[in-house]
Amino acid sequence: MLIRTQLAGANGKVLGPDAYNQAMTMHGVTMIFFFIVPIGIGAFGNYLIPLMIGARDMAFPRMNALSYWIFLASGLFLYSSVFLGKAPNCGWFCYTPLNTRQFDPGLNVDFYALGLIFNGISSTAGAINLIVTVFKLRAPGMSLNRMPLFAYAILAVSFSLVFALPVLTVDLLFLELQRKAGFHFFDVAHGGDPLLWQHLFWFFGHPEVYIIILPAMGIATSIIPTFAKRKMIAFPLVALAELLVAFIGFGVWAHHMFATGIATAQLIFFAGASMMVVIPSTIQIFAWLFTVNLGKPDFRAPLLFIGGFIALFVIGGLSGIMFAAIPFDQATTDSYFVVAHFHFIIFGAAVFPLLGGMYYWFPKVTGRMYHEGWAKASFWVTFVGTMLTFFPMHIVGLLGMTRRIYTYAPGLGWEAYNLAETIGSFLLTVGLLMVFGNLLWSRFRGVPSGPDPFYGGTLEWATTSPPPHYNFAVIPIVRSPYPNWDREDREDDVRRFERGQLVLESGHETPASTVRDGVLDEVLEMPSESGWPILLAFALSIVFIMLLTTHYVIAGIFIAISALILAAWHLKEPAEE
Amino acid sequence: MSTASYAQRISRPIGWWGMAVFVAGEAMVFGALLVTYFHLRIRNNPWPPHGVPEPKVAVPLFLTGVLVSTSGAMQYALVRARRGFASDARFALLIALTLQVTYLALQLHFFVDDLSKFSPSATSYGSIYFTLVGAHHAHVFVGVVLTAWILLRLVRGITSYRLVGLSAITWYWHFVNALAIIVTLVQVSPSL
């Protein structure tokens, strides 16, 4: 909002250049690392995955707690920089040499580098947990071909995180070694290479884009069949397309670097790979559209948001294809055209399904319905606001406005478009307030929803709303990808519950099954709640604060303390039979 | 329903899967470090630069051979522990631990020796050399702590929980030892 107010007219005075740089960097870093990824994967993934696959908990409940506390601590760590006036100011990709001590002597960049390494621990722990949960804790009978498409999307995201984040961590480690210990990775004078930063950053950065978009695709593939009242068409193709998007995401990083003078052969390879992403994306788009078309669609608010998502995704995707053409990219690099493109993807395509998903699963989480009329209205306000905010950015980009400028001179023909964008951003804010106002009101005043208000097909609708802390009273047995539509199986569950089969009522137990076929293999006794994860997160926070302030000895001591906490954590073993 | 014991389980336990996925991520750390090594090497001639001694060959290769042999000891410990022979497992772990600690102590000695000869903050060769080798030593150190930990746990007998721990730690060591071969070969490669 501050950013848009600043750019509403020429020569804005709201923010100075330094404050603008900090605001812009924090906007990018916050939205990517502390909003979309945690909401998409942390909130939706952690809450829904166990419910959808018929498990009682995540595979490693304590690691889940650890992941949460570290996330919180890393957020506090990074935001403390704002109050110290030392927020990162180098843009979210923080290119060298702007990030070196010579050009950025304050703690700003150190907050960025250490904060993201810290945050990376949380994301990695969460991703490992999700992968193992999806592999091992599926309900009996849920073989891989019966796994919900949302679980495929989360699986693809988690693998992307596990493979991409370490590379970012190494890159940030190089940066800190260069800044704090005088190592030479990125400076030419001592045999380093500034492009190395970019290669490593974007090797992480592009998969990150798919990490952002894939949970949204997973939400779309959950909402569409429910409201179209039919199974997803081309189910295996959509599942493969979700995995393929994540896979190809690792082969396209240099398309962020077309204008850096890398070799032509590299350019052509990465242009080709970038074009290839179109194939799995298009498979999914057509599968969504035809599922709606062949079903009997009921356009309630969640489906409206998915419709908006598809429209915005297509616009953002089309401008994306334009960038894969190298000459076009070289002409528009770092212009507002790029800003328009990635906001259509990251805001339009990634956040719209999150909003739709909030409406869709709101009754499951709270046991109450949201207000349908307000929800539909909020969709239209948000959609128009989004278009008005981000579409003119294409035009000013082509008119020559470059990104990351904090002000501009009058008379360049940019004022009207920028004013429209600013008005759009206020409209967008109103839309988002309507969404959250609706949910807040419905939380207390909404009509009770019952367990399954939309007649959804996946297992989360088979239990009560809100679900009990053990998720399912009896472990469901699954025979199709939409088990909640198999009435006989669910009636069987009730009969097994009465007979006491697979109820697992003693303690904190959940079944584990084989990875491919989902055959019941063993019953796991899950660990109880524990105070160790929060202590560990606290110790690690001190490590990072000491690293920031270059008290390396104290940091070392607290690393040792962290190891002791880990040992104490694992000292108590589950009872043997 | 009673809890199936380790022997009855037909697929790998979740603890093993957790370690496997973690190790895959760690492999990416070393992938990035190795790519950086060659990225910088292509851009710098000569490599190592003037004034920096060429790396020794025989000693690092010998030490790596010793470290890799502990993979056998770890695997033997796991196999014996699964069959219930706790004392055999402890003996094999003790041998593995001794070799691992010896390896780490000698490597740290050479690391400090290298530091006295050339500085990580003088050239990009020094920067990536010490970062790559140091990162591997850190992984060996973590492995040593894990071996010592599981050895202490097995003193009080074998449980199915400890067996899962042992299998995860054994896999961690197979990974670190495979890395040792690659990292050492890269480290000595300018002299070959």
C-alpha cells in the first residue's frame, strides 16, 4: 500500500529512496517466504494432508511443532530488523555486488541472509514431514493412484523445497562468508564471479515460483470436482502434470538471466525448457475447464475464485511465454512488464485459490458456513481490484517504466496508469477485508454446516466439522480416488467402528502403510506433546542472533546446547509391547 | 491390533524415510558446493592460483579409504542388531567410531595446516577449498556424534525404536562416505 501510494503520482514524497528500498524488499521477502509458502504449505498442507489421506497426524508431530516454532522465530528475527531501521534493502533476490559490504555496509543484508537460512530450516523440516506423511501414513487401500490430487501437489512442492532450499542456503552461506570473513565467491578481483550468486539464487528461485503456485493448483483440483459434481477428468495426467511442473522447474533458472551475457547455447536451452512448462500447465488448465464443462457446475464462491484463478493464470502464463522468447525478454527485463507478469502469477494465480480454499474449507475448520452473498461480492471486488492494480503495469512496462524506482519525473505518460494501479490496490484491499470480515463474522455467527456441506469427494469430509484431534474415529478403508463418494465404504467404516475394528482407541496411534500400494503395514505409536521443540527453536534463535552480531563463541555454545536439547528430546522412547 | 515389530514390518519405517529425504537435501548442498568449485575453476587459470601449494594426494586418499571402510562396520552392526546380537553390534559400532574419530582428528590437523599455508580470504580457490572441505568435515562430525549416541543407547539393549535409529544413522554414514570419495577426488584433482 505504501509502495502504491508513493507511485500514485510523479515525484511522490511519501517514502524516501532508502525507505522505499527497504519497503520493497520486505514486501517481496515477506510475501514469498513468510506469507504464500507458509499459508499454502504450512497451513493448508499441514491441516489438510492428514485429513485427506485418512491419517490421524503428521508422520513426525514433534518435528511439525519444531517447524512451526522455528518459522515464528525466524519471522521475529527478520522483522526485528524493521524496528531497528535495518531492514533488508537489496530487493528479494539481492544481487551481488549490491549485497557486498562495500555497497551495503549495514546489518540489512545480514538480516536477509541469516533470516532466510533460519526460515529455510523450518521449511525443510516441514517438507520432509509432508513427504513422509504422504508416503507412509495413507489410509489402508489408498494406493498411489487413489491419492488425492492435492496430496500430489503438496508432494511435488515438498520435493521442490527439499531439493531447492539447500542451494539457496549455500548461496546465502557464501554471501555471509564473503561479508563477515572476507571470502571471495562473487568478486572478480579475487577470482570470484558475480554470476555465481545469480545461478545459485535462481536455481532455487525458479522452483520457488512453482512451490508457490502448486498448492494453488492442488486447491483448484480439490474445489473443482466438488462443485462440478464429477470426478476430475484425466486424473492420472493431472497428477503427473503436477509432478512435472515441479521437475521442469529445476531446468529453467537461467531464464531470469537472459540479459546477463551468458552463452547463446545456454540461452537456447533455457528458453526451450521454459517453453516446456507450458505443456503440463496447459494439461491442467484444460482438465479443469473440461471437468467444469462436463459436470453440473454450481458457481458458489470457492468455484468463482477458481474461475478467477484460471483467468489470471492464463493471462500471467501468456506473458510468461512471451519472456521465454529471448529477444522479447532482453527488451523487457526489469521493466514493469515483468512486475505485471509475476504479480498475475503470484498474486492472481497463487492467492485466489488460497482465498477460494479458505471459503471452501472454512466449514470444515470451524463447523460453520460462511456468508455466500458476501463471499460472491468479495470475489468480484477482489477480481476487479486485481485487474486494475496489475494490468496497467504491462502497459507502463512497455512504455519504459523500470521496476524498483521509488519515484519518476512527470510528463512520461505514466501518471494515469500508475494512478489507476494505486486505485486498484485500494480496491483490492477492500476486497481482501471483505473476505476476512466475512470469515471472522461467520466464525461466530455462521449457521452450523454439518460434516459435509458441499458433498465433497475426499476424506476430510468424512469426519465431523471441526474434526476431532484424532481426525477419524475409525481408520477409513479406501477403494477409489474419491472415497467420500463411495457410500458403501463409509457405511462399512461405521460398522467397523461398532465392531471395534481399526479403531485404535488406545493412546495416540495411527496406521502406516506401504509406499506404493497403501497396504496396511504397522500401527505407529505417535509421540506425545513435548516442550523440547520450542526450546530447540529458542536456542537456535540465539545462535542466529549471535551470528548476526558476530559473537561466534556464544553461537558455538548455543549450537552445542541445541545438540543437547535434541538428545534429551530423543531420550524417552515409546513403550515396547 | 497390536504393534507389528520390526521383523514383521514389510516396508521401510518412517524414520528411515525421514533420513532418506533429509540426505537427499544434503546431497543438494554438496551439489551446489561442487558446482561452485568447478564454476570458479573454469574462470581461473592457473588453479590453484600462484602462491598456493598444490593439494597433497596420497594422504587424503588413504584417509578417505579408512573412512569408507566404516560403512562396512556400520552395516554389519545393523545386520547383527536386527538379529538380536547386541554385543556384536556394539563391538562393530565401537570400531567404526574409533576409525571415524581418528579420521576426523587427522583431517582437522591437515585443515589447520592448510590454513597456515594459504588463506580462504586471499583467493576464490581458498574460499571454495576451505568451504567445501570444511562442510564435509562438519558432516563427519555430526556422524561421529550420531554413532556415539546410538552406541550409548545400545548399551541398554536393543529396542525396535533404537533399530530404526541405527538404520537411519547407518544410511547417513553411507551418504557421508560416498560424499567423502567425491569431495576428496575434487579436492586433490588439481594435482592429478
